[in-house]
Amino acid sequence: MVNGYLQNEHYVESIELFKIMGRCDLEFDSYTCNFALKACTFLLDYEMGMEVIRLAVYMGWDRGKFLGSSILNFLVKTGDIKGAQKFFHQMLGKDVVCWNVMIGGFMKEGLYSEGFSVFLDMLFSGIEPTAVTMTSLIQACGETGNVEFGKCIHGYILGFGMSSDTRVLTSLIDMYCKTGDIKTARWIFNSMPLRNLVSWNAMISGYVQNGLPLEALNLFRMLVTSDGGFDSATIVSLLQVCSHAVDLDGGKILHGCVYRSGLDLNLILSTAIVDLYAKCGSLAYAFSFFQRMKSKNVISWTAMLVGLTQNGHARDALRLFNQMQNEKVSFNALTLISLMHCCTLLGSLNKGRSVHAILIRFGFSSDAIATTALIDMYAKCSKIDSAEKVFKYGFFTPKDVILYNSMISGYGTHGLGHKALCVYREMEREGLQPNESTFVSLLFACSHSGLVEEGVSLFSSMKKDHNITPTDKLYACFVDLLSRAGRLRQADALINQMPFIPTSGILETLLNGCLMHKDIELGVKIADRLLSLDSKNSSIYITLSNIYAEARQWDSVKYVRGLMLEQELKKITGYTSIEVSLECMNERPYR
């Protein structure tokens, strides 16, 4: 009966019957103990399981291979890896199942080097690995990025007749995808004698992880046309592609596939759908779908909150967080980081400080992304001294490039170019490689601090010392630097020498420089170029009109204003956000 309950997944009843047998002094053997221990393993009942083990040890049954493997499996599954290791070394006549359990246990706990060591001991002991062994090792190589060891395992697989095992080959595909060798992964996929849906999903997910969305979609088409079917994991990977590409139409097609195929809208799939619509700006539908979800977790709530924030609905995001708290939903670092961005958008220093306090209270203050968001929030709320303190004292692991970039950007926003350069030099001393964002922030800082020569030197160093090819953003920053300094002809020459057609943003930067320094001739020339790109851009007409006004050429001003009236163009009204109260956090949620 103990085994009968176990086989029918009535684990509690199985254990209760075992206890009754003990209380009634009924005889039982190693098989009864084995069945009871397996029930404890399924329930992860460590205390009861240890009672069964103590009984087995007292009776001397633990030395047997039959019960010994169950004891080892119980210790591994309940997380007692040290106990499992000790018991493993005491075991006599270990078979391949025991070795696999021990290797898998180490890998599950993230103790990869110990797992690899057990595998080598296994080989030296003359035990031939199985597909289960290989799968555990390959997964560990993928998680650790240990490509060389993974290739050795791959070679072993080819040499010992496992090259047709679908499960092993799928693990290899996953490993190569995680380590960036997508070509080898596809070669294995193409050469597989038999593929299952897990194999297709591994390859599709690999393309998504490596930033190859078109290849992922093409492979999905192959899957559909081959009548291979698909599951929620397939759709989740492809929804991520559409989310990152902001491809709402593609996402809607996939959503339709879900309904037509009758797939279960589980939590992961539902969250991916919310994320898609939110990232693509379809907030009303995202929120409607979110409300209809049967169950939600912190990831679902955070996906909706992030979507609102990214689309500029900061107050709605704060309301949603209030609702989240009212429903006693826990939050993670990403939830709070998104809230920090809300505070930045609203210019709300008080709310930002409240979120900072929550970060500290719940142990998220040492998170690199959270620290970066804090620096950005304080800098944009005009508290550069607080941003400095967070940068210097609030992050306890080595600073990364993103963190340095955030502080440089903060100083640049406040016109503190010299301090921005000091942070950059510190970054160089730490041996960190600057990226495009670093130089965008540095050039901005130099431009707004009058450090023209320093900016020119940085632009040259960027290409020569760091092998960074200037992008349109970098050119725009450099043109802004030259334009603010009155070097308009030099900026114009730079634009004409660019290896690509200048964007309207770059040209508008120079046009604003012409307004600042009252250069009518060059201003008219640049305005003409801009209008040839976009004749409906009212800001170009306004700037040109202002250039003429500065030169008191009122007839030209009248002419430009007349062109705007003919085309029914209106000046775009600017706005800013200031904090006036905390009431917005208590209003009704987003609709």
C-alpha cells in the first residue's frame, strides 16, 4: 500500500501509512523504507526523510545499492549537498545512476567545478557515462560559458556513440547558443537524425538570445510548414523578438496563433503577451489583458509597470505599484528600477528618495542597474551631490562602464565638465574600455562647460585610441560642441566630410548654432537642406525665422511665417514636469 500510494502520487498518504506501520510495530523491509523515502523526496520533506534514513542506517540497509541511490537522490533533491557528498563517498559499488545523481546535484547548486571533478572520477573508476551524464555536463558548460570543456564533451559524445541521442544533441545546441557559437549550434541542428519540439525551441531561442530575430522567425516558419507543431515556449521566444523589434503586427499574428492552436495561456506566456503589447505602445490592450490574467506574479506586474514607464506614463506606473502593494505582491529589483525611472520622468525627488529607501531596506542597493538608475534620478532632479554619494559609496562591487557613464552624464547635465573628465580618467585607470555612450556623455559635458579643446581631443582619441567609429549621435554631439563655441564653418566642414548622409538631428544642431551666433548665410543654407528632408517640420521654420529676427530682417521673417501658414504648420508647445504633491500615487489605476 505504501508503494501503491506512491505510484498514484498520493505522497502524504504514503508517508502517513509508513508512520502507522511504525506505531503499530509492524515489520517492514528496505523496500518499504525506499518507497517512503521516495515520497519524502517528492514532497521535499527533509525532516521525515532523515527519520527514514536513520532507520535505514540502524537496520544496515543504507549500504545496499537499491536504497543507497534513493538516499543520495533525497539528499540532493532537498539541497543537502554536503550530506549527499559525504554519503556518496561512503557508498560501495556505486552504479552510473549514483554518479549521475551526484553530478546533477552539484550542477543544480551551481557547484560546477565539483561536478566536473566527479565526472573525471567517474571516468577513472571505469564507469561509462550515459546520456543523462552528458546532458548535465553540457548544461553546466552552457551556464558557465566553459566552451573548451564543452567541446571536449562534444568530442566524447561523437567518439562514444551518442551522436544520435536527441536529448544530448539538444543540450549541445543550447550550450553553443549560450556561448555565442550559433553556427555550430545550427550545424548540429541540421545534422540531427531526429528532432523534437524541444530541439526546435532550443534553436529558435538561441537565435533570439544572439540577436538574430529574422533567423528565429524563419526557423519558426520551417517548424510550422513541417507540421512539427509548437508550444508555449516557442511562442514566448518569438514574442520576445517582436517586443524587442517593437513589431506589433508580428506580435498580433503570434497572439492569434495562440488562440487558434488552443494553447494554454500559462503564466509565462500571458506575461510575454502583456510585455509585447506594452513595449509596442498598445497600453490599453496590454492593461486589459493583464487584468484578465487568471494568475499574476511579480514578473507580470513588473512587465506592465515597465511598459507604462517606457511609454511615458509614469503616474500610471506609480498607481499600478500602489495597486501591487495593496494586493500584497512582492517586488524585485527590476520593479524598483522601473519606479526610479518614473521618478526621473516626473522630476519627483521625494518619491525617488522613497524608492531609494526601499532599495536599501530590501537589499537591492548593491545592484548595478539600480545604482545607475539612482545616479540618473538624483542628477536629473538637480541633486548632483546625492548622485555623487551614490556613485562613490553606494555600490560595493567593482564599478562597470554603465555606472561610470551615468555619473559622467550627470555631471554633463549640470555643466560640470571638469568633474566629468575626472570620472573618465578614473575609469581609464581602472582599465575599463569606454563605449559610444561614454563619449556621447563626455562630448555633451564638454559642450555645456565650454571645454572645446578637451572635446576635440576626446573625439580624436575615440577613433585613434579606442577604435570607435563615430555614429550619428557622436557626430551630433561634436557638431554641437563646435557650434556652441562659434566654430560654425568647422562644424559645416565636418558634416560635409561625414561617411554617411547627415541626419536631420545633426543639421538641426548646426542650425541652432547659427541662431546662437547670428550666422544668416550658413543658417539659410542649412535650413534649405533640412527642408529638403522634411518640409513639414515646423521647428525648422521657427529657427530660421528667429535667425532672420536676430538680424532684424523682418521681411524675411514675415515670408517664413507665411510659408508656415500656407502649410498649416503650428509651433509645437513644450512642457516640463514639476513635483507639486504626492496625490497622484493614490488615484485610480491606468485605463
